[in-house]
Amino acid sequence: MSMYSESQFSTPTITGLAHADRQDTSVVELIEALQNSETRERALLLLSKNRVIREDLAPLLWHSFGTIAALLQEIISVYPSLSSPYLTERVSNRVCNALALLQGVAAHSNTKMLFIKANIPLYLHPFVNNTNKERPHEYLRLASLGVIGALVKVDDAQVIHFLLNSEIFPSFLRCMEVGAELSKTVATFIVHRILLNEDGLKYCCILADRFFAIGHVLGNMIEKLAEDGRLAEDISKRLLKHIIWCYQRLSENPRACDGLRCCLPTKLREPSFISVLRDDETAMLCLQKLFHNVATGHWSRTRTVGQSVGQSFGRLIRG
């Protein structure tokens, strides 16, 4: 016989179900409100706040009639403002809320490939191609990169092939050049995820111009981090680690490894850079592999030279 009476559980269960039902009704009403231009702005704001706690929000958005079309309408409506001085923060934030909902769709396992097959990421090209550095434009750039970052977060060859075929890759380099530090970090993360894929690495290294364009942007970011003197800040450390990961992955391609011998920034060997990463074992190992590959050639690692590189790196760590 159970030591608990049925009445102990009946009331909370019914209350919980009623609360859940009210939540579902509220979310459904907000999704429906997206169809009305007068109620869309508030619905976008409230739904974007719910996207983290509602795991089923992405499928609801995707499969509800006209919802994705309404989100795309928000995105397209701001295109003319990208080339004018009249983009306001309110309009930018409204579109960012729409992009936040699309990020949830891009991240969800049940909707990611549907999102890709519908070519939705193509609508983000104007935002990541934009070179305006003002805040409303930066918000849109970062939100768009967040959508693509959600796509590449989980290793999926189909996603990488889609991005390469859509010719959006140069736009990531542009974001690494003109974006604020957080945008640079997300864009560099995306490039690293592409490089981790074998076809992505081949794409980046098969043409000398393409490889040196990547190397140029990575090198400029290293120089900028050195000039700003903010390496101790968490966001700068995160960006530095993504840059190093990109370099290390490039060094695993023989042709790119040859190229890095002439374009790898010398500042990466400076104690000020290395000391920032001293407590991060993964980053230090990655940096050591990078130096080793460049010094020996990825395909011909002799023990003697490898030991020499390791000893030199050890001296740098110890200062």
C-alpha cells in the first residue's frame, strides 16, 4: 500500500496542467499576433524572450501558418535602411527579435534542415555584408551571425556545404574586419567551424588568394588586440582563442602551412600573448601544435625538430 494518498498529488497536478495549458495558449496567441502588423512588434519581443525556456517554440513557429513569412517580411522591410542614415535602434531591435526567433529555428534539431532547405540564411546576406559600424547596424550584424552560429554549432556537413555554396564566406571575413568585438568573435567561431570540416578546410586553402585573405584578416585582428591592450578581458581572450584555433586548423593543410611560415604574426610568440592563455590547457596545446606544424611542416614532423619547438615553447611559457 502506498504511503502517500492520492489527494496529495491531485491538486498540484491539475494546477500544473492548467498553468501549462495557459502558457501554450499564450504562446499560440503570440504566434497568431505575428500576422497582424499592429501587434507584431510586441509579439516579437515576448516570443524572443520565451525562446530559451520553450524548447518546442521553434517547431511551433516553423509549422504554424504564415509565421516564417511574417518574420521574413520583418527582415526584408529593413533592407532599404541599410544604405541610409535613417536606421533607428527601435527598428533594429525589432528585426533583431525576429532574427532571434530564426536563431531558435536554426538551432533546433527538428527544424534546422528545413531551415536550410528553404534557403532562409540567404536573407541574412545584406546584414553580414553591411560595413556600417553604427550600433543599429551592429545589432543586426551580430544577430545574423548568431543565426549562422547556431547552424554550425553542431557538426553537420550539409550545413557547411550549404554555406560554402551560398558564397557567404567572404562576408564572415568582412564581419571579422568591421564588426565590434563580439561580432568578430562569433564570425571567427563560424570560420573555425567551417575549417574543421575537411571540405571547408579545402575551400579555404585551395586558392592562394582565398588563403591569404583569411590570413590577412586573422593577422589584423591579432594586431588590433595587441594595440587595444585588453587581452585580459574575457571577450578578448575568447576572440584570441578562436583566432588561434583557426590558425592551427589551417596549419594542418600542407599548402596553408607553407603560407603560414611567411604570414603567421610574430606577436603570437610574445610572452604577453602566451601569458593570457597560460591557464587554458586546450588553448596552450593548440598554440603549441600550431608552432610545431609551422616549424616542421605538417606532413614531415621529425622528432628532433619537434623537441626543439617544444623546448622553445616551454621557455616562452615560463617567460
